[in-house]
Amino acid sequence: MKSGREPFRFVTASYLIRICGHRAVNLREFAAALRVCPDASIFHHTFQSLERHHYASFSNDFAQWVLASCNEPALAERLAAIDIRDCTSIAVLRNSLEGAVQAYLERHPVSPDHAVSQPFYFCESLEFTEQRNEEARTLAELAEGIGRISLQTLHHHFINSRLRLHLETNDFSHWIRNSLEQPELAGKLDRIDIYMNTLDGLRQEILRTLESWVRR
Amino acid sequence: MSEAMSAVAVPAPPGIAEYAAVVGESEIGALRVFARQLQGRRVQMVNSTAVGGGVAEILNRLVPLLGDLGMATRWEVLKGGEQFFAVTKGFHNALHGAPYQGNADWFDIFVATNEENRRHLTFDDEFVVIHDPQPVALVNARDGARGKWVWRCHIDLSHPAQEVWEFLHPFVERYDAAVFSSPAFSQRLGIPQYLVYPTIDPLSDKNRELEPEFVHAVLERFGIDPQRPILTQVSRFDRLKDPLGVIQAYKMVRKHIDCQLVLAGGGASDDPEGETVLNEVNSAAQGDPDIHILNLPPWSHLEINALQRASTVVIQKSLREGFGLTVAEALWKRKPVVASAVGGIPTQVIHKLTGMLVHSIEGTAYQIRFLLSNPSIARKLGENGREHVKENLLITHNLKRYLMLLLALQGRK
């Protein structure tokens, strides 16, 4: 089995949520806060919340709040449908979110001051990582390691990594593409839909994809 | 031991390794990795009661587990007289949005009791975590102390009576960080604010699996019929838990469905109103043999566990709530829950997905009728609820968040 030029190094990751202080009690304030909240807050509410939304209608906090608290399902669908693969930075993602809200408000002038049942509170995640004494040199070793890591560590390597890698890929694909030189497999992992899976579901799908290549 | 404070001796709970059976080896491994960076650090926890209520329950488990992870952790309880706890109960109600009915003396009594406790304490640990408003003024001791101070607020501060909050605010600003159970409870503060959910312990007597025979024996002991639906609310006898509203909702349900109501709870040593409320509840229940008012001692964890497991529907009809961990306890036991959309409850009950959120007595009755009439939906809500707690609301999550908080205070972030 082919070995990578460099080993893949697993870390252990965990998160602490900081309450930012921005809050919105209607869509107008929401649009304003989207413009000024920290990048980490945009990322937190679009990616970090994934693990909490197994049962909710939408997998990002913004869409879920617009549906549940503002009762504006059309806007909620727009926000949920923003394809993060089209976004190469948080700035682009922020513009997409803000643009969707602004466009909606222009078409629905009654909505901006419509009272909501719960305000939206902007938060951000602080990430903590520790290097593990664990490396993978082959696909089989990578799969074995992915099977052992905690869900928050999976989140770090597969989801949070998008921020480090400018939203284009994840740690596993990055290593497979650059060190193992298997761009096709890297692309397959990139295409796994992070919004339609639980974290545990994501782990299973990554492992299924890797194992089908290991058996080749 | 000091004259004012009392140190709490915590019985040895299961070790951290035993939780792997519930959350997996990888989660325990992650805890150990982060704890290594805090080895040898000492943590001091201070609250106002050793028994009764969610905070004491959390500390009972958290303190030894932090020790097991290598951080010597001591827990001390603020001592105060009847007058002090009447004041802090008044503060508590006012911070939850009730009109403030105290006077200027109350502030003096509050500060004097904190000062008396402060004089008898040492604060030389690396981290000091002060829980809730009662001991908040102990922060005056930090002038000579070297540690990092955290104010861990467990109560719903979303609509505080301004007079009380303005009094407490300057004390809070002297901390290094504040921790809330929901972003909705956060305030305009000049210090960092973090979100940490309270959690339950799946291996505690309150939550561990029980033999069906034990559950039946508990029902028999309290005269509860296992053949008919059982509606249960577990909470202190406190007006903010609205036990009278629960009785009204039960009476509405009874017009349609034969069922029983269990109101199970006890008092906390820092709650002087418990007995009055219990008397009101007994009066409201008079003449109905299917209402079971169980005033249980604080060590009745197995009985509470059995009552929750025997319940058909669990209710938490609070008017205000810090977090309402009895909801998580019921969800962990796969029970369909009908609960008020207040405080931290919406974090636990996602409407129609992990339970039913309600806003009135009528709504409570309606959703109970719905769940009693649709057992397959009730079962599905219970299953979802169990997963939700497993992923977010177990004590191992709380431990990890505490570790991250201490690392953040230590300068890692």
C-alpha cells in the first residue's frame, strides 16, 4: 500500500463557546449584526453548530433561527441552501448570508421589525488542540485513526479545517491530495455533504469511502 | 474547618474511566489529553448549599472527577443565617424577573455575610469558581489572591430586576470571566462570557439503569398504580416551578383521560419558602387520591430515578428556570417531556423533536393529552431526547468545557 511523503498527524481538539455580545431581536438587527460580528461567529453558526442539529429542520443556526423564531421559512431556506463550497473565505460566506437577508428584506418590507419569539445571540467557538502521538502513513492507518478519534477531533480535521484551508477542503483530503497524491479520492471526501450527516454519520461515510479505496 | 464556611466531603463517585462505557474511549482519552496541561493546578468551588437543587448535584460529581483528572478540587459552602437566605431568595426571585421587594438593609445583610465568610477562607488556589449570586461578593478577597476567578451563574438572568442586578454587577465585573447556561442569560459585561451547559451524570443513582422490580417496588411504596398513565413533575416545591399550574393542567387532562399525577421534590437548605409552597400544593391536591405529593429527603435519588422511569409523561412547567436539569434526566430515560419554553429548557427540548415546549397551563394539558393519545410519537420523542442528552448534556461534556475554560483562563486563548 502506498505511503504518504509526509505522515498525517492527528490532533485532539475541543471547543469552548464564547458569547460575543451581539444579539438581534428582529431581522433588521440580524442583518446589521451579520455585517459586524467576528469571523469566528459566522463560522461557529454555520459549521460548529452541526453537531447540535440532528433533529432540527436546518443545519445552520441562522436558518434555524429565521425559521423557528422569525417564522420566515422562505428566508430560512435561502440561508440553509447557501453552498459553502462556493465560498472560499469567511468574507465571501458573510456576504452571501448578508446578501440573502438584505434581498429578502427588500422584497418583504414588513418583515424587518417583525417581533421574534427568541432573540438571536451571536457566539463563537474557541478551539483547543493538542498534538497526539499518532500518525498515519497509509490510507489504512488513516482510516484506523479516524475510527478512534473523538467527534470534536473529527470536527477539527474535517470541518474546522475548512477555515484554515480557506473553506476549500479538509485535513484528510489535503493530505491525501498532497502527500498520497490521490486527488480523485481527495475530491470524493470533499464532496461528502457535511450538512446532511450527524458527526457520527460523517465518520461512517468517510470510513466507507476510504475503505473502498483500501480494498483496491 | 472555618467557622463560617463548611467544606463538603464528597463521596467517591465512579472514576473517569468508567464513563467510557457510556461515551466511548475516545471522549475519555480527549479529556485526559487536555487535563494533562492542567496537572497539579488546584480548583476551589464555592456555592450556597451542599444538598438540594441542581448546582449541589453537579458539584457532587464534578469535584471528584476533576480530582481524578489530576486537579485537586475543593468545594466549600457559604454559611449564612435565616435572614441571609431570605435575602438571597428575594434576590433569586428578583433576578428571575419578579418585582424586588427588599430594602436597603438587604444589601447590607448580603455583604456582611459574604464578608464574614471571606474572613474565614483562604483563596490560594489557581482557580476559584463562585457559583450563583449568593457568594458573589467573596470576590472582594481576590486583592491578595493570585488565582483566576470565575463567576458561574446558573440562574436565568434574562429579565433581572434592575435594582438587584445593579447591586451585583460591580462584583461580577471583578471576575476574570462569567459563565452562563444560555446565551440569553448573558449581560453587558466588560469580562469574557462563556457558555457552559449544566449536565447530568449517567452513572449516578439519579440516572443509572434500574431493575424493573425496584421501579415497581417504589410505585407500590408510594401507592401509585403502575397500570394507569403517570404524569410526573420532579422539582423543589418552589413557586417558580409552578406546581399549582401542574395540578390545574392535570385536572384538564383528567376530563379526557384517566391518569395520575406525581409531584415529587424536596427542599434545599438555601430555600426558606419550600414549606409554604408545599402547604399550598397539598391544599390544591386535597380530595384527589390520584395526586401524589411526595416530599422526599435529599438522598432520595434512586426513588426519583424510579419515578421518572415509571412515568408516562414527564412535565417541567416552570415559570422561570435556570436550566432545569430534571428535563435532561427525563430525556436520558427516553421519556416524552412537556416543558415550558423558559430558561435553558429550549436547549434541551427542541419542540416536536425531543419533546413538547409549552407556554401556558392549557398548552401543557393539550400536549399531555396529545402524547398520551399518540404513544408512538411519544416514544420517538423519547428516543431523540436520549441521543440529544448523550451528545450534549452528560457530565463528561461539562468536564471538558471546564477544562477548556481553565485553559482559556490560563492564557491558552
